[in-house]
Amino acid sequence: MGGRAMKVMVANTWPGIPGATAVADAWQQVVQRPWGRLRVDPNPSEAQLKALWQQISEWAGEKDPLLVLPGSVADPIGPGQTWADLAHAWGLSLLLTLQRETALSQAAAFAALLRQAKACGLGWVLIGSLTETGDPQALEKLDATLIPRLEAQVGMPVLGRMALDGQILWDPDALLLCNAAQPRN
């Protein structure tokens, strides 16, 4: 798949929620591009940010940057600036993990953060399971109810969801809509 460069930051919404690394691994599998993957320090120094930008600039035309932020996109990186602000400044689209248990309230808050920062939201990946949902069919039913409500509430697609076994299940139609990948049969 050729075309325009795709610059993506995979980040968590809430502090302490693991998931960005697993989502980035799965993203690289489903979206076949020449990714240049960088894990970023959630509390970077100015020198680290300059080095990160330098690396992204050197890849121009060769690799698409895929930044993996183990912290929250709302975490501050300087006075009055969050990772969402940096994503906007650097032209990165945000692929965000979202805990199922708090999905509706957290999505609204983070969608507002992205609007305020003028950052581009690529989509959500639902992670975690409700404690009472240890059954894959129950989780599937929950997601079937949650996903349309979530998308209608915040206007950003759910691109994938984590199964109980930790595998990311991608929505091929949503991926096509965001021009991320060709569906795999």
C-alpha cells in the first residue's frame, strides 16, 4: 500500500492503563506500511523531544512514524502542553486505547481534549474487560451495544477491540473508512 505518509501516535487515555504497546504491535500487523517505531518517554526532556523530532524528520519519505506512548495522551509535557498538543503540532493522528468500563465518560473527556488541542483522532481501541465478563460471547454482546453508542457520542470510530485473550480484533470497515488498511479475508 503506497500513498501519503501516515504518522500515528498510539497512546492510552487514562494513566496506568496498559495497552498502547499491544495495540501498536497489532496495528503494525494490520496496517502494512514501512513503520518507523519509536517508544517515547512519558516524561521527556526537551533534548529527548528534539531527538525524537530529528528521527521523524530523517525518516521523511522512507518510513511512517509510529510513536508508542506508554502514558496518557493527557499527560503534561511542558507548561500548558499535553501529548495531544504535541500530536497536533507534529501532524500525528492519535490511536487511543479506551478502557471498556469507563468508555463513555472517558471518550467524551478525551474527545474534548483532542478538540481543544486541535489533534486528529484516528480512532479508539477498546481494551480491558468488565470484571463480570469472563465470557467471550458476553464481551461480544457488550461491545455490540457499546460501540455504536460510543461512536455516536464522540464522532470517532472504534477501530478495534481487545479480546479476552489479549488479541486485538480490528474492524475492517472502520479501517477502510480511515484509509488505514485494506481488509483481510
